[in-house]
Amino acid sequence: MTRFVLWRLAQFPLIIAVIYIITFLLAWVAPGSPFDQPDRKIDPIAKEQLERQFHAAHWYTFLGYYPWRMLHGDLGPSMDYKGWSVNDVMKTSLPVSITIGLFGMEIALVVGCFIGVLAAVRRGGPFDYASLLTALIGISLPPFVVAGALIVIFSDKLNWLPSAGWGSFAQMVLPALALALMPLAYIARLTRASMIDVLGADYVRTARAKGLARRTVIWRHCFRNAFLPVFSFLGPAAANTLTGSFVVEKVFNIPGLGQHFVNSVLNRDQTLILGTVMVYSAFLLSFNLLVDIGYVFIDPRIDVTE
């Protein structure tokens, strides 16, 4: 296991470097300049000074300078937020995105597994078809549609929850639900399919023949083996939700990492674009590694080193 983890960690720098180069090329070839003002044309001398300050006069100077700063833990100054560095933006926005993401993943995991297990146990019944409809809606509808529907129903019509802002638990509920619906749908279907396979296994019939309660067999014996496909899905899903949904945070006006990323793309803030992508990539790689390690604790028969 130690050898496997060290080998995966040794691959991280290469993967991060490839992601950085691709992101840099996409950000650099996009039309426009981060130093142009939308309301007035910037003075050429001032623009030249800003390009020298950010080492952005030529693509190769920026490409060679910015990774060196990243290796020292400095993501550089923001090109759009004057007086702010990318590190400052991360410190203020990333905890917000992580908080909402954790809340959303808890909802998706608990509710999705519960729905999937009941749908498998009561296969072919009304609850099974209701879970199928819920999963279809969650997978088909994009997050901004779900967010808009939640605002209309729970904020405008019922006036139960606030439609925007940040600072209270009530303001977290609607964004977390909007984030949770899509992973909840996938988790419910994965759990249902895995549980159907497990329920027909020989050891399940043996456990029932020994007199174990039906609830004990389902949740203690069947669900543990059926959870493996769901656990595989949790890696990228957790990285996506913990770093924030770009659309959901924009809709609910939440000062998280997702909204700053949208603003950085609109304003051509290249340092903030690269910093955000690097943080997201690090989360994705780390969670996938944790998922691989977690396989051993869920099912010791699995050898992740193979």
C-alpha cells in the first residue's frame, strides 16, 4: 500500500503540469486583455507597465514565471481584483465553497443511498418507480435550472428560505440542495443496481437462513458490498462540490470559489483562472487517491496495487 501511494503521489506533479499547460493555452489564446477597461481605453504606457508587473508581455515569460511562483506557494496577484492576490481570494472563497459542498455531499450521500436501497428492496413497486423519476429529473436538469426552480418555489412562492446571500444556515439550504440533486440521482441509481446484484448472492441467503433480521442483512451485510460503486463515484463528485459549483454560486450570489472563477473568465484574470484550476485539480487528484485507498478498508479482498 505504501508503495502504491508513493507512486500515485509521484504522478501528481506531471498531471498538474499537463493541466496547467492546457489551461494556460486556453486562457492565453482567448480574445481580449485582462488590462483593458470596459468603459475606457487604457493608456498604452500604463498597459505596458502592467504587463511587465505581471510578466505578461509575452506568453513565454508568463509561462515560465508563474509556475515558479506556484512552487513557492504564491499564486500571484490578481489581474482584476486590485490589491488582492490569488491566495487572498482562495482564503476567503474556498472555505465558503467547501462548507456548501460538504453540506450538499452529505445530503446526496445519505438520501441517495437510502433511496437506492429501498428501491432495490422494493423493486418494481411504487417507490422504485418514484426513485427512477427522481433520478431522471436530477440527471437531466442542469444545476442552474434546479437553482432557479428552488428559488421560485421556496423563496418567491412559499417565502421559507432566502434566495441569495451568505452568513446563515438558512442561506445554505437552497444552494446545497441545488448542488446535491445531480450526485444524489447518480448515487441512488448506483446503489439500486449494486443492491439488486448483492441481494441475490449466496451469503445473503445464508444470513437469512441463520435467522438474522432482514434489516440487519440489508444494511450491515448487503449495503457494505453494494457501496463500492458509489464510493468510486464519490471521488470526482466530492471534488466538484467541495470546490463549488460555478453556476450555483453565481445564481445564489455566494462569495465562493465558483463565482470568482466565473468572474475571472469574464474579466480575463489569467492568474485567478490558473490558480482556481490548479486548486480544483489538486482536490480531484487527492480525492481519487483517497477513494483508491478507501477500497481496502471497505473490502479487504481488493488489492489496489494490481
